[in-house]
Amino acid sequence: MTTLNTSRENNPDAYYAEVKVGVVLERIKNIQSSSSGYEARMQVYFKFDKDEFRNMFKHYAYNVLLDQVIDDYYSSNPEERRPEGAFDHELWVSEHEAFFNEWVDLNDSRYYPGETPSNVLTDKETMFSIGNGEFVPDSFGTLKELEEVQYYDENGVLRTMCYQKVKFNGAFEKAFDSVRYPLDSVQFKMYLLPTMDANYIRYVPDHDVTDDGVMISGFTPYFSITSGYRLINDEKADNFTLRLNYYYDENNDPAIDFEHSVRTQLEIIVRANRAGLSLFLQAFINLFSVVIWIIIAFYSQSYTGEDSVGMLGTGLFGVISSMLVGLSMVSDAGIFSLITMINIFTLAVIMIMTYQAIAAKRAQVRKDKVLIAYNGIKLRILFVVLTLATIAMFIILPCISYMWGY
């Protein structure tokens, strides 16, 4: 994990504020295959130390907002004339320290991590952003009023912990795991970032529980996923993961200003499987029927000497039909890789069968008994190989994938 130069391990006077973040998901919906996106309804909790945040904001006001502080000072004191041209900011702050500290006290709450616009305060900025999507307009729910809880720390110092809660809809892009045969295993990935860089705000995933034993992060009791998905319920795989990454801002060059180029990024991962199998089974049975049809034709060619070339058109039509079913049954391209694999196998069999059928017919036209016998033996060997391959493809592989959890 990256260690920033301003971390308290290297610098006890570091001024960043740690913000614990918990996420509770209500619903995932509007899963779109064309745009590879979906919409999630979530509740986000922010928890931070008020004194730590104010200390951080004092530095933020001096380094980022000082021009705004100065403008506010001369706006509230019109009898004083602002000096023209550039002037010493550090000297100005020392001369107006009382106003500066008062401004920090009055304005720090506007930059609290959970601040968001509302129907009343439309000009308020959202103090966090979505890394792989955007907020759905007018989706912010009723905000929980800022709650402050006082407590004594391990050194007996009275401190204040602040809690904020916001509810909103976010439109996200989605990413997929590899296919788990015959189900479609999918990951819904969501990212939340503070608007301030890691010099000022650093997220910390909140895995705590409340006094009632309820997890801060996870799913609501009424959580649901649309479009035929359901949460994975397996000891081998968590259906909800909350973890921290570091995000490098593309607008800054880490080589020049490393600390101001980095933001902490909270990653939420939800894992689910496709719940409905009816369409998959429809394609599976269709493909299986096509392969059985080809095997029957191969048997007729191998053991009875019948010409089976005329049956290949029906088999090829069946393969194309199965591919269309496979395309229409899935909301993404993930599970279609399975359909494609089986179709490639089927087309390969058709090509081999066509070649062998034509070779057998050529031997019969030439009345070459040696070649006819040779082709007969070769066809029977290919028939056995094809039969074994079909059993492995449609029966053995699915069983193994579930017995060993592949």
C-alpha cells in the first residue's frame, strides 16, 4: 500500500482528517447491456472527529481558500481598502488571525464529508464523487441532520465525533468476473472518492457494528437486484466487499506534486449470479440436440455406409439457431463465451464430418476397396472420439465445475 509523506507515521504533525465511511445498499437496478451500466440506490455514512477535521480545514483554508477568505474580509469591512497587486498572504493572516479563525469556524461545516445539495440548498457542493459513474439527478434522499457525540479519548481528553448520512442513486459502469458454468458470475463495482486530496481527507472503510449488532456496511433487509441476478451465498466468496484504494488524479503529475495527486478511493464490490436458467437451458438443450443429430448422422455414415452429407444443412441451421438463442438470453457478453465455445466445437465436428463423408463418397466412386475399408475404420474411430467428446462437453465438465467450484 502506498505511504504518503504526510502520513502520521512519518509526520506526527500531519493535518489530514480520517473519515470512516460505511455503505449500505438498498437496490441495484436498470442493468443495461448496451451501455454496460446499472443504477444503485445506497446509503452512505460518514464518521469523523470534529477537532481533527477543523485542524485540517484550517490548513485547507490557508492553502486553497485564502483568496476567498480575503475577499470575504474586505466585503464585510468596506471601510478598509484592499491592497493592490500581490501581497504577503502569510503576513495578512498573521495580521487578521482573529478573522481567519472565525471564518474557519463558520465555514468548516460547509466542507464536511457528507455535505450534498438538496432541494433547498441547491448551490451546495457535493463533497464526494463517484469514480466510475455519476449521481442520478434529484436522487438525494432526506439527509440525517449532523449528529455530534462527545466522548473522552484514551488520554481523558473530551472530543466530538460527527456523523452524517446521505441517500442517493448512482449510475455506475459494471465489470464482470469470468463465467462460472453454467451460471453468469458478475461483479458490480462502485467507487466513492472525497473531493479533497489525501493531504486533507482520507477515507477509511467502516466495518464496525452498531450497539444493536447491526453492520455499518452491507445490505438492507429489503435489498434486491433486478434483471435476474441474486447475491452469491457461498463461503468461498463474499457477496459484499468494502476496501480502500489509492486514486491518482489525472489533472496532477505525481512526479511533481505527489501528495496533491492522490485521493483515497473507497471500492464497493457486490458479487451475484444469474438467477434464471430457463433461457440458458433452452440454448443448452438446443445445442445438445444439434450435436446428437450430428452423432446420429456420423453413426449412419460409419456403420451403415449411408450418405449423411445431406443432413449437414440441418445441423448447421441448428447451430446458427442456437447462437441466436444464446445472444438473446444474456444481458452481457460474459456467458456467451460458453455458447461460443460449444458452437465452435459443433462447427468443427460438421467440417470434419463433411470432409470424411466426401472422402468416403470419392472412394466409393473409384470402387477402391482398400480406401473404402480405410475410411470405414477412420469414421468409426472418429465416431467414438466424437461421442466421448460430447459426453465430456455436456455432462462431465458441468459436473466437475460444480463439484470443485470452478
